[in-house]
Amino acid sequence: MDDLNQEEDPTDWMRLDGNAVAGALMEWFGMEMTAASGECNHCGNVAAIGTLHAYTRGPGIVLRCSACQGIVLRLVQTPSGSLLDARGTAWLARPTSAA
């Protein structure tokens, strides 16, 4: 930390970037999604999924906005299937593949 007396986030040690969950996203979307961009429903920040803050130590995966820390996406595996909660996303757009 710097000399500005800022408090350290106690969850920093758990935070990964969105690239860490590329495999789980591939399972859901059937394609590489870390380069896809989306808009945070909480603050309007537009960023690639790979730049979101990923928390993977809970019962599922939580992806938070890198600007406001609002929950953007949640992925959970249950005995009966997988669940995706995308309420924190205004939209997602994947880049078109170069032909």
C-alpha cells in the first residue's frame, strides 16, 4: 500500500482475474469468452470478461466488476445441473472471429 493510508481489501488474496475461469466460461458458452466485452449493470463500466475480478473459493464462481465490485456473473454447479446468473450484466458481446 502507499502512504495515503488506504485500507487493504481483506479479500485480495482470493481475487483472480476473469481469465482464470476461461474453462468454466467455455463450458457454458461453447466458445472462448474472456475476450468478450460486457457492460456492468451497476456502474456502466464496459470491459472484457477477462478483466473482471474472479472469486472461485465459494460454492460457485463470482465475477465482479473491476471498477465498482458489483456482481456481474455467477456460475454454480449443482447436482441437477449448472446455473448462470447474469443479472449484473447489461449486455455481452463477443468479438467476431477473423475469417
